[in-house]
Amino acid sequence: WFRTPCYDGAGMLLNEQEDYYSDPLAYYTACIQRLKDKGAVFKTWHDILDGNCGQAKYEVLLQYDMDGGPRSMERIFSILESMNVRASIMIHRECHDWYAYAVEDLNLEYLQKAEKSGWAIGYHNNSIGNAQRIERAGDYGDAVLNEARERFREDVLLLRKWFNIRTFTHHGGNALNKLTPVPQDLDIVCTDRLNQPLWKTIRSSFSDGGFMVRP
């Protein structure tokens, strides 16, 4: 997330390194390059699911929960593609209120190009948030959960028109989307840390969630 128009990457910039403030994207790119210089191999969630890991000294999985930043993600993809780095992108099918878009209204070409280049595209589950909206915020009753289940199903099936959706993460924000009853017939894997068997293969993790970027 880098400073672009409101709700497309705007947020606090907190870092102890002076270079970060002069050009956040260049600073981020330099960090990725340092990993490459150490011989790191970049993997995706599809690699993990297919057992294509554990072969290099350093293996790094980059995951981007795109949320409200589709234009920011396009910038990042362009740079990482030029560096021959692959990653995983988790996208909403649709979102409302604070930042609003439907995936079919986005520039899907760069996301499809990413997938063809070996990136993994997954679903960023915001089904409870979309079911609650502002009017039912905080409501986790049966009506909301049943609607969320159907939204989850519809979201994944629609996204699969464009992408090979095999994985999902739960969006945080203002709703506990992890409470969504996931339809079992979709054959889709949660890659959040609550999936403990999957995370046994991962030694450590780091998140800059909340825009708190640290060196």
C-alpha cells in the first residue's frame, strides 16, 4: 500500500528508515532485491498445495490481500514481474461502503497476466461484511451467516470465470469474516494461520497490516 488516492493505498507511513520516506516503493523493491541477492526463491500458495517447496535454502511466500487497492497492486505487480518474482494475490469479488468496486469492473488483464506468469489468485473473503453492511454491523445471527455462506459460494464461482481460485483468506476490517460457514463442495483451501496443518511448512511470518511498515 503506497500513497495513491483515498482508499486506494492511502495510509500512515511509519518506518525508522529515512530511505522509506523518500520513495516507499523503491524501498520495498530494494527489500525484495536483498532477498533475491541472498538466493531466495519466491513461492505461491499453489506451490505449497502442490508440494513444490522445501528445495531451496530460502523460500519466501509473498501474499497480497488486495482489499481496496487494485491500482496499487497493479503497480506492484509490474515491478515484481520485471524482477521475476511471483506472489499470491487475494481479491474481493465485490466490496461496498468505504471502498466500493466489483471485480468485473476492474482491469482484469493484469491479474490474468499475473496468473499466466505463475502467480496465484485467491479469494479474499468479505462475505459477512457484505452481508452485514452498515445496517447490520455486528450481527452474527443465522440470517447473516446463511447469507454470507451463499455470498461466499457466489463470489468464488464468479471469480472462477476468470481465475483458478484454489485458496482464500478471511478479510479482517470491521467484521469477523472467519465465521463464514464455508461451502465444503467448493474444494477451496483457507490459507490463514488458523489452518494449522498448512502452516506447519512455514517457519515464520511477517505482516505490515494496519500500514505499520517496519524495517
